[in-house]
Amino acid sequence: MKRSLVLLVALAAIGLIAYSQRAGIAARLMERGLESRLAADRVAELGDGLHLALCGAGGPLPAPKASGPCVAVVAGQRLFIVDVGTDSPRNLGRMGYQVGSVEGVFLTHFHSDHIDGLGELATLRWAGGDNDKPLPVHGPEGVGQVVDGFNRAYGQDVTYRHAHHGDTVAPLGGAGMKAVPFSKPALGELATLIDDGDLVVEALAVDHAPVDPAVGYRFSYKGRSLLITGDTVKSPNIEAFARGVDLLVHEALAPNLVGMMHDAAKKTGDPILAKITHDIPDYHASPMDAAETARDAGVGHLLYYHIVPPLVIPGQKALYLNGAGDVFPEYTIGEDGVEFSLPAHSKEIIKVRDGL
């Protein structure tokens, strides 16, 4: 009894001391955390190969584990981003990627949920990295209008930051973005955007009508390959150019779940949501479509992204797949932070992180 009492008194004393020194303890923890965070460089940690991480796994609807669509691709030590949805630039930081190291952005199309993080990404790259040239933004025809709009919107911000920090932090030559347009390739053809030794980046046509142009991207590096579809319906063109790739990153909307949303909207008298949920299935692939494409193309692994609707209820993933896992069992349902590595000149497909 006495020993228990002594132990309780000792624990209480330790607790009081810790409470009285909480500010100092918090400061030390913060110092260590800041040092670790600022020193983090995920690209430098990765081995030679082709790597992919979801900086945004979702679509236009808010979800706790699926921000706006964004895919980070690392080839060797080079970092590229495909689409820049809501909160994705901040996710890159959370995942340990240095935004200042982004070499270029590739846009699949110009729907708002795929571009609304562009201004923040360009600003973080400029003010947080040693860049004296604007961020290159590759995209099909029309990308110039998008880039010009963001540059105009952020023009005053550029002036303020340069006036405050000067060329050391914010050199005017590195502000904003530079459009790098290309013509959407015909069906059955690829447009080569980068081909410099080990790395090849190519664009292919996808079908997201009435949205046009819309493209996907294929990355190849030292014997490894991946394809990112962007928004699309099931497409023979995707199947053709995905044939044999190690990793297929395919968008997917679940018609059965969207149908439930449609019925609920009608019952609750919400004509706008009812109209949206009626319209959107006709220009997106389903999980089954993506699984059939992956199977028929003989890909190594299928990663679902641009998840619609958000998966927030236990058991909802099974409803989302609706049997697609039986068609192609080598799959992952994407969440923010999911990361894959494809080591150079090998057959390995390694999931290195499940999420944030």
C-alpha cells in the first residue's frame, strides 16, 4: 500500500514538473521537428528508378484522404507533377518532397479540379526553391490561356514578395509559370514531350468529351514504365499504349455509388445535385472499366485514382470496386500519399507507402 502511494506521489510530481516546463519541452520538440522536416528530401532518398506518389487521389468532391487529383513522378532524381488539384502542393510537403525541386508540370485537361492548385505550386516552387526561371507547364492546346490567367492573378503577389524578400528569396526571373503547349496526338499516336537519354515522356489522346483536348501521359525510364490516364472513359487507345507497362494509374468513378447519390438528391429535392450525378458517369471510366483495361493490357499493377465519390464509410471500397477486384486482382485504391517504386532495370513493383 505504501509503495503504491509513493509511486502515485512520484508520478504526480513528475507530471507537475512536466506541466510546469511544457513550453520548454514543446520548443525542443518543435526544433527537432523543424530540422527533420526542413531537411527531408524524398527524391534524394529514393533509389534509381521510376517512382510515383499520389499527391491527390480524389476528384472535385472533398474527402479526408483524397485531395484534388495530383500525381508526382520521379525519374532518377527528377521530379515532375501531373495535374495540381486542391491541397496537393501542401501534400507534397507532407510527403517529404521539396516543391522547389519540381522540374515541370503536365496537365491532362483544364477542368478546375485538375488545375486549381497551380498558383500555389508555382509560388511555393519560386519562393521556396533556388529557381530563376518560371515553372514549365506542359499541356495540350489551351494551356497558354490557363497559365496566363494564373500569372495575371498572382501578379501582385509576385510584386509584394519581391519587394519584401528581394532576389535572394524571390528573383523575378523565377516567378510564375511558362506554358509549353503541344498538339493533342491522334488516336494510335504518341506525342513525345521529353526524350533525353534515359527518360521519355509521351502524351496520348483520351476521351473525356465534351472536354477536349484531354490527354494522358506515359513515362519510361531505364526499363520501367507507367501510364497516367487523366479523366477518360474506357478507351482502346489507353489499352494500346498501356500494354505491358508496370503501373497503370487509372481514374475511376463508381456508377453504383453515384447512382445512390442521384436517388438521394431526387428524394431530398436537390435538382442541381440530381443533374450533376445524372451527367457525370458518361465521361468517366468505372472501376470495372479500369480493371478490364489493366487485364487486357497486361499491366503489372493498377492504381485507382480520381476516386469518385469519396470513400468515407467502412465497407464502401467493396461497393466502389463492385467486382472489379475479381477481374484484375493486382490493384490499389488510391489515397493521398500512396507511393510506388519501380527500381531501374528490374521487374519489382514495390508499394513503399500506404498513405499519409
